[in-house]
Amino acid sequence: MIEHIPFEQYSQDDLLESRRLFHGRGHAYPGLEHVCVDWMPPVALITLYKEEDATWLATQAELLMQNLPECKSVQVQFRCRDKAPTELLRGDDVSNLIAIEHGLKYHVQLGQAQNYGIFLDMRNGRQWVKEHSDNKNVLNLFAYTCPFSIAAIAGNAKQVVNVDISKAPLAKGRDNHRLNKHELNKVKFEGVDIFKSYGRLKKHGPYDLLISDPPSFQKGSVDIKRDYPKIIRRLPQLMNDQGLLMLCLNSPDLSEDFIHQMIETQCPSCEYIESITPPEVYKEAMPGKGLKVLIFKYHQTD
């Protein structure tokens, strides 16, 4: 695995920020489809979706320590095991750290849950949000720990409304804003079920930018194929004329066509603008399987 990481291409400044170093899940590296490596200084995190033996892991950990001068800890998360436990392989036992991306800061907790606080494949999407939020009223659906909200406020958004059914991640989102010294009077946190709370969403609108980054499936709350169209058909009640939409899709089983067809049937007054691709490291052997991020513009109709 380690031979596929182009350490020589990263400047010292590059390695001061969090990023994915190796992405096997895209099936571009035969035999390594089950391995990813994330760098969140000072921690290198190996994620396994299938078991590997201890000798292989020890070798990779040693090489990561050698090639990352600031690396103080190498850990492995076993996504192939129940509850996705994390174990220390080399160095210090670091569980709480601050991930930095484009100069913005995010709390990260390792070993507490399957997801540690930020999805690094959305790096380019967050940068786009920062560049398109000036003076905008922003609705951030499925907000999780609010990374999009951090980017929007950093981009001088007028207001961001963060919505998630789980209140615990939203509390961490509030902490993320405090970490970046943001004015909390510009940020709202709504711990509600999106599909049952459109009245609460409308109360803070209309919006100039809507971000929707749903999980593909969440037992008891979200089935993206069934539920995504429900959001899109509500756009006329939520959006300002000429408002922008960032529609994200993480399912490997659904292509960009799913989003285009959904727009065509549920809200045809939306105009496709562009797609935001993930960082180059997220190579996909089969195009369309990885993260999809599409930008649309909403046009009001009489």
C-alpha cells in the first residue's frame, strides 16, 4: 500500500493539513480495495474494510512513521468488525485532535464512533461552499458536525441553518464554530427530522444556498432512493429565486443520473450548473461509483 502514496508530491505545507493519502475503496489498486489511509496531523489512520494480518499492519505503520515527519501516532480502524473499533499500532495514543483544512479547524474524536467528525472526500465541496456563501442565507441539511456550516460562515454567509435528526453531532458542530471563533448569532441548530419538520425549515428561509448531503441509508430515518425526491419537491417552498443547490450523493449504487432524473421529475425549474469532483486521491476504477456533488440553480416560476 505504502508504495502508492506519493509522499514526494506533498509539500511541507500540504502535510500540515488533513487529507486522505490512500484510497483503495475506488478499486483502482487491485488487492487493496479494503484499505484507506487518512492523515490528520499528528495521526495517520489506516481504515480496514477486511482483516489484514498483524505483520502487514506493523510494516505499514512503520513506513508511515518514516515518511511523515510530523507523525506521532499510527492507528487502525477495523470497519470490518462490529462497532468499528480503533487500535493503536505505533506511537502515542491520540484520541482527540484538531483537523485543519483550508485553514479551518474541526474537532476529531478517534475511537469513539465509526465516523470521527469530518469526511475528507468533501474537501473540495467545502471549499466551493466557502467561495459561494457571501451574504447568503444557507440551509445545511444532514449537517452532522457542521463542516459545511464552518465553511459557509468562513465565506461570510449571512446565516446558516443546520439540520440533523441527531442532536449530539450538532452540539459538536457548535463546538467547531467556537473553535473557529465564529459568531454563533449567525448560526442555528435544528435537531429535527427533516421529513417531518418543513415548517421549521421554512421559518428561517427563504434560502440562497441549500446543501443536502444525506447518508445513503440510515435505519429508521433515511432511505436515499425513497426520500431524496421528497426534499427536491419542497424546493419552491424553501428557495429564493436564483438560489444555488449543492446536491450530494454517496451511494455507489446510484449515479449522477439519479439526481438529474429526480430534478427533472420533482423540480424541473432547476438548472444544472456544474459538478464538484473529490480530490485527485479518490481514484475510481469505475466512474460514477464514488462521491457525486452536483450544483444547480433554482428558478422561480409563476
